[in-house]
Amino acid sequence: MSKNEVKRHMKRVVITGLGVVSPIGIGSKSLFKELISGTSGVDRITHFDASNMATQIAAEVKNWDPAQWLEYKQAKRMDRFSQFAVVSAILAAEDAGLVVNEHNSEDVGVYIASGIGGLTELEEQHQKLLGKGPERVSPFLIPMMIANMASAQVSMHFKARGPVSAVCTACAAGPHAVGDAFEIIRRAADKLRFAG
């Protein structure tokens, strides 16, 4: 196939919905409003005691409560990074007017990135192991912490039956996932992907 023939077979790719969980806003409208007003998400660390550390500031998502979007049992079985991914996908679907159902579920894929996975859960379960013994470690440790669980949880939440994959390339992971999803759709291998 010539270069021109390849180009003719490639599809246009558009972003139809945005979903955001960030230190300065949840949802694209909230984020945009805070960006325009010059709000910074950087503040003193509140999620743990950082008083003995050289750096005591970070951009945290404060007062996070997934209950607005996720059932208690569902949220309890996810590390925070997966909760962020699922809520972002819910918001993106709402923004796009997308309803995943039995008619389109095979066309919906997921490609969500994580810099490292569920460290919060790993740390909590490690403390339980040391303090209370191995019988107190959650059987959900591995499914909650592995880096591909954000993609898996989004897929399960929407009952998406298209390809599900993850990328774990440190700080470049988000743009990497979006770029890969773009290429996959452009080359007509997929119709729709949650990506980020």
C-alpha cells in the first residue's frame, strides 16, 4: 500500500467528551473555571504527615468522596487511582452524551494510564501485614494495586467489551495513552476509546 492509500484509509479522530479529576476541579467546567481564575492546586500535603520531609507541598485532590458517582461497595474495592479513572470516564461519557449499551459495547475500548498503580493500597496493606499479620491483608490487594486496574475498572463499570489495555510510562503515561488511542482509532482498529 502506498503512503497516499494508507492516508485515505485513516479516519479522523475527535475528542467528544472530557472527564477530569484534578486538584483544582472535578469535571471539565469546574477545572476550566479554576484555571481561568488562576487557582493553584499546590498546597501543603494533607494526606499524610510530611513534616519530616524536604518537600511538604503537592497537588492533591482534597476532600475526595467518590460516593457521588460510585456505589460504596464498588469504591471500596478500588484504589484511589482507579476511582479517579472511573469517575473521569463517567464525566467524559456524560460530556459526550455517550451511553454504552448492548448495541455499542463491543465498539468501546479503554486505554487508561497510570504512572505506577495503587501505591495507597499497597502501603495500607503492608502496614497491616507488619502490624497484624498476613491473615489481615486484604484479598483485594493485587486487584486494587496493579497498574492496569484503572483500565479494567473503567471497562467493568461501563460493561465495555472492546479492547482494554494500560500504559505505565511514569509521568508521560497520560499523554502516551491518549496518543496511542488516537493512532488506534485513526488506523480504523477501534471506533471509540476511553483514554487518559
